[in-house]
Amino acid sequence: MTAQLELPPQPTLSRVGTLLRARELGIGIVIAIVFVTATLKNHAFANSHSVQQLLTGAALIALLGVGETLVIVTRNVDLSVGSVVGLSAYVVGSTFKHHPHMPILLGFVLGIAIGAAIGAINGLITTVARVPSLVVTLAALYIIRGVDGVIVNGKTIDPGSIPKVFQEVGYRTLFGVPWLAIIVAVVVAVVGYAMRSFRAGRDLYAIGSNPDAAALAGVPTGRRVFTAFLVSGSLAGLAGALFLALHAQVDVTGGNGYELTVIAAVVVGGVAIFGGSGTVLGAALGAVLLNTINQALVASKVSAFWNDAIAGALLLAAIAFDRWLSLRIARNLRSAEGAHRNV
Amino acid sequence: MKGFIAVKSGREEPVVAEQPQAPLLVLAKATKSFGAVQALTEGSITLYAGEAHALLGENGAGKSTLVKILAGVHRPDSGVLEVGGQPLTLHGPASSRAVGISIIYQEPTLFPDLSVAENIYMGRQPLAAGRRIDRARMRKDAEAVFAQLGVALDPDRLARGLSVADQQIVEIAKALSLEAKVLVMDEPTAALTGVEVERLFEVMRTLRNQGAAVLFISHRLEEVFASCQRVTIMRDGRYVRTAAIEDLTVDDIIRSMVGRDLDTLFPKTETVPGEVILQVENLNREGVFSDISFEVRRGEIVALAGLVGAGRSEVARAIFGIDRRSSGVVRISGTELSNGSPQASMAAGMALVPEDRRQQGLVMELGLDQNIALASLGRLSKFGIIRRASEGAIALTWAERLQLKFSRLKNPVSTLSGGNQQKAVLGKWLARRPTLLIIDEPTRGIDVGTKAEVHRILDGLVAEGMAILMISSELPEVLGMADRVLVLHEGRLTAELSRDEADENSIMRAASGLDAGAAA
């Protein structure tokens, strides 16, 4: 190139960039603050049993948050996860009741299969018929609840009909860490790595960030969005089986209202509700944070009613923080660019 | 080879060397319709290795449809596409890219939430073992492309917040990194200023020297003459002619595009300025511009020139009251306007036609009638209830006066062409009968024919006694239309030039801050 133009270096975003990357760190710090404050008020909060309860309590929401993150990152939403948990838990439970000697692994496979089937239907209607996912999965939420109600027919699966080994998954620990937490951590690690380091994962961010541009860049948008729903459904099905293992009983109310808790956790965890950014680790930490606050309030003997109000306030705070951050980025860039533009 | 006229002599660079040479890409007699609308009746183009080929035509001539066929976005209803002598069918954007066609679209197609490097390599990120994305290499590759372009963009920064010019540079980097055989650029310069356009031409030369063909679409004919060897002209969805650039004059091209003669491009008539309408004194907005003082008189067009980012639109926004001013006074006909109140400015007789008409000027889903009436609702309503009949009446008056082409007043304005949308925005503000019209890039992205009409309309308005403040990045427009030219550089007024003093040289010097001492 002959006429090379000398330009001063562009403004970089190193500082703000670090801040963004540190979003997970930020949530970690808030969790630590809540934990320490609660421990100061009630020393029992820090004992190993209580910590195990913290992790176990957050595990299911964190697991659902992983799938929900995949879907939300593509500018969609999956509202059916709570219903899938309920259906999967009951069907797995009643299968164990009728076939007590079924291998426990098959129980998990069955749960995942139920979730995968529902996820596939959600994904197909969203991508092929191009119905907004909010409508599709809201319909799925009610349909599955209804079907669940018919199947359950007022009955309850009780601990007696669930194999002991299966129940152990819900309460046993490995080196002091609950199995549930380990399972979820593995899922977070695997999915998180795939989202970061594989083309298919990056495609999801591209779709959420600018769907038209993604199509022009040759990203198979329909297939990717379908996969996101499939994974979300499968993880919800797995969460249903784990729900059964954890509570050792299930009736028609199992998983009721989980969908909104999950979305709250995901948003608190830094996943943009309109797609394009956020990580599964953030979503999982968001679930831990919400549960830690919940337990801290109980331990501090604050009325349980405050719980929801605080979760709501936290949501607002998370969104306000995002807004503030993006305005700041825009302002920094504008002033820096004004200086660089006029060479 | 139909319609091809061989280049007789290479002008500055004999790149379209020894004919006959096999064409790199041939699209012959492609047709495409959307429902009842025939967007393309005969789309034909032949590209040779090493040439820059301009595709010209008015808005709605079918250029974008032809580009989208090459991009694999639209499947043609009939017609033949050959690349390197091989007939082929494109199944989507990915398969177009696979045969070496790369497109830079009119509107940047970036992912705001992803890094610049990832924007460049989306869908084809370099892979390490196990099909993992090799981020280090992706970063290094992006840096290498930027080095080749001579720009210093940080590959790790997010695309969000990039200026339009920098977004376009990322698009160019994307195309360059593809090592495309055919590079299609759909109005890449619409948002660029002098320096960046130069850089773009440099890239085009590099690519041509590497044996690529460049298809260049632009409404700026001077750019076509500066950078292209051959020209293909389209009109009403049909191929008209292909010719070597030296066999054509601007008039030839316009005649072929429009299908008729245009009397003159810039019909500015001499007017005698009357009393002062707009008076701006020591206008400041911290960090954006400072110490801006000027006047606009009845019956004159004052142009605000400068590079992108010099603060032209920002000054206009502060005058109108969209942005608050830090200090300074704005008067309309001697009355001081309150700070930060567009309502007060409108009541005082000011109107602002924004640059981005889709986003800021029109409600795309509403009809032409409702859009034109939108700024005059106060006058059109009785006891707060809008009279639909008067909406239609006022819209019709202005649509006719502006020679707006539309099928039905009620049809959403999104169905209008770009030039007619621009007229609709103009009509909306003119319906208020303002005394001062501020117009930002009045003819950006519209075709030559409509451009001349818009210029004629502006000329007619000042003849009737309106005062116009016009922001424009197109020098010919500034030189042709303005009675006086104000030049901004980094938020400061660096020159005030009379019609006689203003020429390309004096404006560009002031716009780059070279004549900073000679400020008005």
C-alpha cells in the first residue's frame, strides 16, 4: 500500500472490557458479601451443612439457567422449563414405581428424553413456523401443565416408590460437595466451554446480536436456534429427574413457577434479555446469588415475604448496571473518537 | 459478452489488460419478482479479473436485487450465473462466499455484542486442534488485515459504539480477509468522508492488482470516474448498457439512468438575502463544539460543511434544542429561544429534517398521510381530536408539490423508495410552513434524478423567503447550492466562505483545520 495513512491508535476498551469480563467476578463478590453478612448475624450460616444446602438449593435453577442462557442469547425465551421439570419428575417417578428394578441411569435418560422432545417441538415451531418463542413456550407451559395434571390425577409419588440409590444422588456428597452441585458444575463447564470456543456457540451470540447479519454471514440460524431449544428442553428434563432425586416425592405442583426464577437468575447473572451477550457461568452464579440471599434472609430471621421483593430489586439493579455500563462505553468512545477522527 | 465494449486504452492503470480474456463472473438475464412486484426484469453483468466495475442506476433500478442474487440471499426466478466459466446455483450466503464472492452492504451488518475480530471472522474463525476456535490467531489475522488497511482498530474491542465509518472499515476488513475473487460494494462510501474514501479506493486497487474484480455501486459519480474502468447502467429493473468509463460523460450516464435529460443538477438561482432569521451567538456544548456564531438570513441557503465527527449535526441538534447547549444564545427573528426545547423552536418557526430518515424522521408503519401530517397535528385537530380528512388534504398538497410518487396515501411509507421517503420527511416539516429549515444531508443515498428534484425544491423554498441551514458531506452539493459555506473542524468554526470564495480546495483546507488561523 502506497498511501498509508498514519492514524493515532484507536481508543481501546481495555478498562471497560475488563469490567465486562469481570461481571462474573462481580457476582462472586456480591455472593461473598451476602454470605459474610449473614454469617456475622448467625454463625450457623457458615457451617458445612448450611453451605451444602446453599449449593443444593441453587443447583436446579442453575442447571435450568444454563439452557435458558442458550435460548436467551439467541433473542428467544423458553418459558416451558418449569412445566418440563414437573412432567419429567412425575413421569420418571411413576416409571420407577411401576418398574422398581429399572437401572437408575435409565431414569435420568428418560427425563432427558422427555425434555428433549418438548424442546424439539418448541424449537421447530419457533424456527419453522416463525412464531415468537414467547408465545410458543407460554403455550407449552400451559399445555404441559395440563397434560401433567391429567397424568398425575391428584396422586403423589412418595419416597417409598423411588429406589434408594436414585435418592442418594440428591443428598450424597463427594469430599463435602453435593453430587447435585458437581453434576451442575460439569454441565456449566462443558456448555460454557462450547459457547466460548466452538463456532456453533459463537453462532448463538451472532444470532442474538444481529439476526440479519448472522444469516448474511452464512450462520445456519434456524438450526442453531433449534439446537438451543433442544438443549434447554433436555437440561430441563434432566433437572426434572434431579428434582425427583432431591425431594424424593413429587405431585402436580412440581417445578411450578421455576421459569420466572430461572429468568431472574439468568438476568441477574449478566445475560442480556435481548440477546447477544452473557455466559452460562454468569447465569449459574446468578442462581447461587438469589438462593444465597434467600437462605440469608431465613437465617437472619427476616420475613420470607422480603425474599421476592429483594430478588426483584436485584433484577432492577442488574439491568440498571448494564444500562449504565453501555451508556458509559458509548460516551467514552464518542469523546475518544472525536479526538481521533479529525486527522 | 453481450453489450460489452472493449477498453481501448488503459487510462492510468492498464489493469483490464489484453482482451479478450475469459470473464470472471457472468450474470445473464436474471429475473426476480416478489409477489406481484417485478424487482428485476433483466439483470445482466459481466466482470473481468482486475477491473473495478461501476453499477449505476436510480433507486429502484434493481441494483440491490442484483447484488442480493450475487450474495445468494435471493434465488433468481430465471437467468444464468457463471463464475470462472462454471454455471452454478447459489443456495445461500455461505455458498456465495464459498465461490469467492464477498459483499459489503449499504448498511453495516455487524454484531454489536461481539469483538471486532470475531465480526470479521464470524462463521469461519481459525480453528486449532479439536475444532476449537484459535483466538490468538484470529486476533493476529485481524491485526494483519488492519495493518494492510493502514488503520489502527483494536481487534478485541466490541463492535458496539464504533462510528459508522469504522463499522464500514470492519466490513472492508471482512471482505479483504476473505481474499475474495469478486468484491461487491453496495454504496460503501455513503457514510465515509474524504480520507476514508481514499483508503477504500486504495483497497480496491490492491484487490484488483491481486486479480480480483470489484463491483462498485455509488450515487457519487465523481467517485465512479475516479476509481472504475467500466460502467454498467440499469433502469427500471433492466440492463441498459455497459461501457468503458472514458467513453462516457456525466451527462451520458445520467441520461441512461434517468432515460431523459436533466436540465441541471444544481439549479440554484440567485437570491437577495433579506433580514436575519437565525442568529447563533457563542454556542457551546462541552466536549462537542465551542464558540459557534453565525447568522442565516431570509432567502439564503447556508451550508454547514466539515468532516464526519466535526460536530455539524450536533450543532444543528443544539440549535433545534434536542441537545442542551452549555452556553450561548439562539435567536429566531430576534426572539431568544429557551434552551433544550424543540417545542419552543418549532413554535418559533424552526424545522429540522434529520439525517437518518428511517429512524428519526418517519414512522415506517404509518401511511404517507399520517406521516406528513405528524408535525402539524396541533393545527389539524379540533378539541384534541384529529380530523382525518384534513390530514389527507395537507398530505396530498405536499405530496403533489414535492412530486412524491406513491400508490395510495394510506400505504405505509416503508413501501416507498428511499428518495420518496426523503421527500416525505421534507413534506412533513414543510407542512408546518417553517421560516427556518435545518436539513441534514438532504440527498444522502438517493438517486441523481430525485436529488435534482430535492435541490429544485430547496431552491424554490428560499425563493419564497425561507431560510435554510443545510448540512452536507457532498462537496458538489455544498458548492452548487449554498450562498455561504460555514466550515467546522473539531467542533470549531474554521471558515465562513462566500459563494465566490468557496471551492473544493478552500473548504477541504478549512475542514482539515489547515486554515485554522483564518477563522471567521
